[in-house]
Amino acid sequence: MPSNIKATTRSDPFHEYTIYRNSMLTADLVEFASYTPLGWIIRKGTGRKVNHSAFLWRIDQYSGIKDRLFLLEALNAGLEWNSLSQRIHNFRGQVYWSSLIVNDKQRERMLALAVEAATKIRREKRYDYLSLIRNAYRKVNINPKYWFCSEFYHYLLIAIGLLPKGEKARRPGEFHELPIFVERKLIYDSNWGEDDGDGRS
């Protein structure tokens, strides 16, 4: 099955990530285009470049943790916190970053809501597979009990008043077109740095 992702070339796969990393802030949007059959199906259905969306949390300093970037993302077990660098390190595909145009109080509010949601659904809610499948070909309403990836990020934008209530759940790849985001940047491609053989250059 083709990946439908345009190949790009770089000598160092982490070069762009290193350039943009210090500019990435809490509540920004990180999206993935995976080299997997499911990723291909989602992108084929939506006509977008990406198939997964995640909320970014930047920790400058907290309880011994310094300068770390984490993602809160709706995965198969529900909402999960993951290290961005570790996710990129293990990822096969492309990763994009979109900077959200909001003030610090709005970022903090989104983070508080994200943490609250992640805590509440740890044992109560699971991934919204039904809406994910439906959403690949037609938009669905936001489900207050179960979320898929971009549905959760959309929920947070509505919760702080950046988007109106009642909108259909936005799909991966549909956020960066909004005026509340700066232009989307490609920050990683697992094909960057590959040589002509099986290893890395």
C-alpha cells in the first residue's frame, strides 16, 4: 500500500526538530503522518497530509524536570502522556508542528483542561474508534465521553472559546488552516538521513 507521503531528503533527521524545538509551547499542535496502513487509510479518506493530532505541553522546570516536551494524545487506551522526543525517535513517518496564537493564560487554561480530562478518563473513557472510522469519510459531532485524536484537541479549543460550540469534529490536518495558527512546519521525517542501504547515513 503506498504511503501517499511525499519523500524529502535531509542529512540529519533531527535537524529541523532541533531548530524549532525552543519555539514550541504548551497548547501548540503536533501532527503525524505515519507510514502505516491505518495512517494511509485516514489520509486517503480525508485528503489531508496527516492522520494524527496531539496537544503539546512544554515543561521548563517542574519538580526536577527541566526543558521537556510532552504530548497528550488520544490513543487506543485513552488519553496518554508521551515524551515528544521519544515519540519522534520511534516514529516512522512525518511530524508537523503548528504554533497556536494565544496568550499565556489561554495556554495555561488549555493545559489545566487537558490534565483534568486525562485524569478523569484514565479508567472511564477509551478511544473513539467508531467516530474515527466515520470521520475518515464524513465529519461527526464531538463525543463528550470518547475522543479520537483531533476530536480531543478540538474539544480544548472550544472549551477556551477559540472555536464555537456545535462544530463538527475537525480532522487531522484541518487545524492549521485556521487563523489562530501560524503556518505548519515539518519538523521531522524518518526518511531524512537514510542512506541508499538499510542504515542511517
